[in-house]
Amino acid sequence: MNSTESKRAVGSPTVLVANASRQSAGPAWFTGLGGPRDVLKLFVALVLALPANFGTAQEGDESPQVEDAKPAAAPATGSRFRDCAQCPEMAVAPAGAFIMGDAEIGLDERTATIASPFAIGVHEVTFAQWNACAEDGGCGGDRPNEQGFDGDAQPVVNVSWDDAQAYVGWLSRKTSQAYRLPNETEWEYAARAGVQTAYGWGDEAGSNRANCDGCGSQWDGKITAPVGSFAANAWGLYDMHGNVHEWTQSCWEGPPNFSTEGCKDHVLRGGSYLEPTWMVRAAFRYGYAADVRGNFIGFRVARDMAP
Ligand SMILES: [Ca+2]
């Protein structure tokens, strides 16, 4: 399917409101406790203050199944690795909790938890990385329609959710690790990187912090920027806001971390160079069918960390 023909109109507030109504409401027990946001912030602050290995096996823990089991070393937040020379660089996000959603754009706010550390791509997947897959016999040997957006360091575009699955499948075979797309909860958690503001850097879009329509960059509304052209967030992740809209594993319908190959639409996060500032906020979400491609749509990868 040609993507540009099939893509929904971007920027329609009507669609967002409809989407927002599908979000589940926050926990009822927060009501009347002096503002759910304050209570949630306190809770999140407490969780983030826990040691990085909180929740993992500790010395002295009993392990009836394996008597000499050693506690796994918890990966440090923000530590980076690459599973192969041509693989995307990954950063480790910690287990924790955060407030998911954004009432200012009609998305209910509620506590979301991440049970285990996971790794997420430092950058959006680039053309160079995609082409390595194609040249290695993965990705169906396909080269996405570059449309002049073909700098090696530019994020790959014109890739569908199905295409992204082919890429993570190749990565998984190549590295013997279970690569996948981040789910929607993980994506927003990583975009916030420990803060509860609209963007990873604060509540205002500011100037030249991202590539979107109105973000004050030289690429605004025109073209993708080479990945990593702006400052990273607190966990060392680039371009979570804007540049290309990113496929997540999650289905549009159902809980945020629910995923199935068969769902009608999948969630995209982060907005793109074409979207206005409110559509690149950390909580903004959008959905497209799995075969839609567009020159503003790309992705980044994720994988679980070994226990
Ligand atoms: Ca992005």
C-alpha cells in the first residue's frame, strides 16, 4: 500500500479527542487526595529514589530452585551497549513508575509501572541501519522509498509497522536477543526520563530542542534531521519528541502494553517534523494500520534485559 494515500490526516484535534476517550481513567482512589498529580508525583519520586537494583534479587534472598544462584547485577540506568557493529546503540531504562497521560491534551493521567529494566534505542533507526538489514538478507531486501530523505544518519522513513517487525526480526536473529518495538508505556516512560513535564526538557516547546512544526529548528515542517541533532534527554535518548513519528508494539485498542499481530491499528508516539508542538508532547499518541507508510514515520527498537 502506498503510504501517503492511506495515511490519516495528521493534526486533526478531532481525532485526538476521539483517541483520548479510549484511554482508561486514573485510579479512583486518588480522587480527593489533594490533587492526583501531586500524589502521583510523590509516588513517582519515591520510586525513582529507590536503588537501581530495587526489585531484583538481592544478596541473602532465598532461592529454593537454584541454591547457588547469584543476584544478577542490575544494569545501570543510562548505560549503553550495542549487540553488533551495525546494531542500534541501546540505553538501559530502569524499572520504576511514572504518570502516564497528559490532561492538557485530553489524555487521562494515571500511574504506570515498568516492572523490569529494559533497553531502548538511543536514536531512531537510521537509513544506514535499515540498509545493513536489507544488505544482510533481512527486511525483505527492501529499501524504503527515500524521497530525498536518504542521508545515512537520517531516520529511516516510509516503513510500516510490518516493516519494523521485519527489522527487529533480523536484529533478533543476528544477535540472539529478543528485539522488538517498545510498547506504548515504555515509550512514554523513556520520553519523560524521570520528569513529568510535557517534554523531556520542560513544559514549553522552547526553541531548537526538537524538529517539529514550530519547534524552532532549521528542519521544521520540511524534512527529518539527522538523528541526534538536538540535546538528549536525562536518560541519553535523542529525538523522542518530533523528527519521525515512531511505531510502538502496542495496539491502538486495549491496554497500552497489549500487543498482537492482528490488531487493527498500532500506536505511534512522539510526532514528527510535520506536527505542531502539542503533538510532540511526551504523551501524545496516534494510530495507523500496520501496513501504512509515510515519509514522517519511522521507529526505534527495544529489548528486554536478561534477568
Ligand atoms: Ca521521534
